[in-house]
Amino acid sequence: MDSAPPIFPPDNVGGGGGATGLLQMTWQPMPKSRWGGKTMEYRLFYRKHEEDENAMSGQWEIKTTENPYFYAYVGEENYYLRYDVMVQAKNEKGYGPNSSVAIVYSAEKLPELQPTFVAANALNGTAGLVEWIGVPNTREDAHGQIGGYQINYWEEGNTLCDGIFESDAQSINIYGDATEGLLIGMTPGERFGNFR
């Protein structure tokens, strides 16, 4: 059978995550039954997404790879921005059709702000409720999207001395854009209130 350019686009185009400054793009590898030839590589198209439908979209950046993923450096200042991404399959006879445009976020950046402690109240001998004012869930403040908070707590030791009792800390993760967390299973009778 003679080879011909691929007739199908790659499926499941997406991505996201990775290190700050990168745009990670992924897609499902083309099965050999869809290659249409002996070799397979992919051509990627990406550009910043324009929120305004009437705005002129930027020029596509184009890269080629044999892997079913690609990292493009977009710059650390372009953290957590939307990008339009398309992928096209290519064999030795030519290029196949483009995939649909997928919206992919560039990698997040570590937040520089921290939550503000409000209160810690005992509920009983082994449980307590910690409250805080969270970091605003915006690109500029969270440098991405708030995925959750970690409450560090100590059953003894001075938490005002940064770095001294860090290895003694226990912690609990609270997922989502929360402003309070429930601690359970603490040692009965210990002083409640050493948190960070």
C-alpha cells in the first residue's frame, strides 16, 4: 500500500503545568494505523489567547517534535496565561489536518503573598479550628490559581523562632480556596495555638 499524508489530526490536545516560564503541550500519540506512512512527527502551533474576540490574534509560533509532548519557553513574566494550541501530524508524504484549537495555561509561579492568621480555637481536647484570610485568588496575587493551603502546627516549641522547630511541625492540607481548616487527632492536653 502506498503511503499518503495523515488523514486524522492528533486527539486530546491539552497540557499545562510544568516549571515557571514554560508552556507544556500534550496530545495522544497517533497509533500506527493512522500514520499513513513509515514515519511520524508532529507540528505544533501556539500563541497567546486573545480574550477580545475582535482583537487581532498574534502570529502562531511553530515547532516540530517526534514526542507526544512539548515544552516551549514563553518567559517567566507569562506565567498562568491562556494560549491557543493546535497540533498537526506529519509523515514522509506530508502534513495532515490540524487538530481543533485547545486552550492551555502556561505554568504557574509560586505565590509571593501568604495568608494572614486570624484565630485558632479549641473544639475539644483533640481538635481545633484554624481561621485565616486567604491570598486573593487572582493571577496577580496567587500567581496562578489557589489549589489549597497547608496548616503547620506544633504541639510544643516556640513558633516565633523561624527555622528552629521546623522539623517538629505537623501539617494538614486543606484543598481549595478555603479560609478555615479543622485539625483533628492532636495529643490531648497540649496547649492549642502554635500555628503558622
